[in-house]
Amino acid sequence: MLPHLILILFLFALGACIGSFLNVVVWRLPQIEHDPNDRSFFAPVLKTIEGLSNPPSHCPKCKNKLKWYDNIPVIGWIKLGGKCRFCGQSISPRYPIVEFLTGALFVFYYVMFFMLQIGPCAAHPNLVPHATLGTLRMVPRPLAFLIDYPIYLLYMALVSGLLASSLIDAELFIIPVEIPWVLALLGIVAHAIIDKPSLPGALNASAGGAALALGGGIGLIISIVLFQKGILAQSFPDGEPMQDVDVETLSPQGKVLDYATPEFLDPPKPPEMPTRPMSRRELAAEMRKEMLFLLPPMVLAIVWWSLTTFVPAIGRVWAQAVALNFFSGLTGAILGALVGGFVVWITRILGTLGFGRLAMGLGDVHLMFGVGAIIGAGAATVAFFLAPFFGIAIAIYMLFTGKRRELPYGPYLSLATAFVLLFGCPIMAWLTPGASGLALMIRELLHGGAVAG
């Protein structure tokens, strides 16, 4: 147990430090203002980095710069007695709570992955039985962490990002796109470097999945370029209408009045959000803009999949490329991002057209895009369909406690994703026979149609 104990203490300290940074992200990121007419890529990135790093840590009341030892996670707040050493004003307990919670999550997932062997499965579990982190190594199990730490740290980055997104979304009903896109980039790069089929958590794609990923990825880049050039119009240019929250429960700035006390959350000023309901016709017009954005990724994904499937010469070359772990890991992460985002986006579009009210926020699309790049297409889809059950559980809790009636969907997606990190492998194993049968039926229909043609 000694190696486990040493690693647990180290990981708690690491997680608490990450939690300290998350406090900065949750407080500052929603307040960074971007020019809505600036569609360039690098300007918002640089402004975000500057906004998170400047000014240095300071008291939000008196603006005095904090001493370095006041920033020690959890301990610093306790040592100060929850008050600023300069002005004596109270410091929200939110800060040590987030730091402690992040450290506890790092420890919790370590215990589940490496001590209880509950966690992700390999990309091709039929090749290696019982493929969970730390179980297939010819080393003592605590030392398996030294081999499997990249995927563990990748998952902890995801958990940290989900925590920050949920805190912001629960308070302000927004998910800053910077968080999921950083997660997506991190997931794509990491899986390209570390993935191999026997590694638990790997996303090595099959030839068909890799084809869909490459075509869809190129299509997404084309759509982004067309959007930046102004050829594709932005939906809801004045902001999405807040139709999922009763307008009467909001202050003039858009903040939910009865969510939590300022002493706990100490929230930043929320951005102004439009509250005017939109007609079915107006909503349908905005959804058409989003469908046009989705068109290039969908078309190119189908085109490239068809070429690699029905043109033997291309298929042989493609199979050789997919045999490389680097390439299959890269495309597996891209496929996960595309599927994760697409499942939410198509639900948003169809739900809005069908019910005449905005079904989901576009921030949820970005969130699952980042989630899919890290945990893969199948796990992200499972998380999306599990999220309503977490919503029901929280709704029942709020009903009995008298809390407000509605929460944004981001925290539910985050809770479902955190659950899938542990139990996604058996859930997907249970669903695999049905999915395989459906895929076989579609393949037979396509091949039959090709032969008949």
C-alpha cells in the first residue's frame, strides 16, 4: 500500500493545484470580452491567454496582489481564516472547495483505475481480455501508473475541464468554447502519440471510422473557413434566446436570483443575454444556418468513406495508413470529436424544429466535441444518452429541497461523462451486439445497392 499512498498524496496535491487554476478560469473566462465581428482564430486565443494570466492573483475586493503562500491550495485559505490579509474582507469558500474537490477527483479516479481496476477498455478488447488500466502489466500494480499515466492524466484534464465548464454553466448558462476546444486539441494530439489497440482508453479507428473522420474533419475545416470569410452566416448573431429558464426568475443582467448565495459562489457579472422569445419561423431560419455549416463535414465524410470502401485501389492504400497506430489514434480522436458534437447538434436542430423552442445550447455541442476527442465516439454517445437520467435525479432532488426548477444541460453532460469514464466499457460491451447487427445490415444494403447498380 505504500506506493499507492505516496501516489495518492502526490495526485491530491496535483489536483488541488489544478483546482486553484480552475478557480481562475471560472472567474475570469466569462469576463473576457471578444469582438463579435472579429472572426480570426489567433486574436481570441491570445486575448484569452492574456485575460487568464493578467493581472496576477489578487483580492477581488481590495485588488492587492496575494502573497505566494496565500495561494497554497486549501491550506492558504484555512491559514488566512477565510479573510484577505490586507482588507479583512471574507474570501469565498468556493475557492478551497473547488481545490479540494479537484484533488479528491484525481485520487478517486486513481483508486478506481489502478486499485479497483474499474475504468476504460482497450480500443480492441477482443485482443486482450480484461483490458483496464494497470491490469495487463508485468509490474506491481502501483507501478503500472508509471506506464499508464498519459491516459490517466488525459482523463483528469477532461474531468478538470468538465468541472470548470459545469461551474460556469450552472451560474451563467454559458459554456465558454475555449474549454472544450482545448480539450479537443489535447485529446487529438495525445491519442495520436500514445494510442495502440491494447492500451485501455485508446481510440484506434477502423478503416471505415478513419475515413469518416478524415472526410468529416476536412469538411469541418472548410466550414470554419467559410464562416470566418463571412460566407456562412452565424446563427443567433444577437445571442441565443433564454427559453429554458423563466424570464421572471432572472435579474436584469440575466443572473438566476435563487441559485446560490454570493458568499458561496462569489460569481462574476453575467453577460447580458437576450430574453425575447423567438417564433417558430425565426428559429427555423437560424437552424437552416447551422444545417448549412454541417453540410460540408457530412458530405465529405460520406464521400471519403465511399471511396475507401468501394474503390479497391484506394481501399488498399487506406488500410495500410490505418495500420499505423499514429494515424488510427489520430483519426479515432477526430471521429470521437465529430460524433460527440454531431449527436448533440442534430438533437438541437431537430428538437428546435420539432418543438418550436430552442432545444439545447450550442455550448453543449462544443462540450461534447471536446469530450468525444478524449473518450471516443461510442463513449461520448453513451454519455449523451445517459445525461437525462442525471437530470431526472437532480430534478427530484430539487423538487424535495425547493431549489430552482431548471439547470442548463452542461452539468448533466459532465456528470454522465464522469460516469462513463468508469462504466462505459461494460455499457458499450452490452450494446455492441445490437450496434454490430445494425452496422452489418446497413453494410449489406449498401453493398447490395452497389452490386445492383
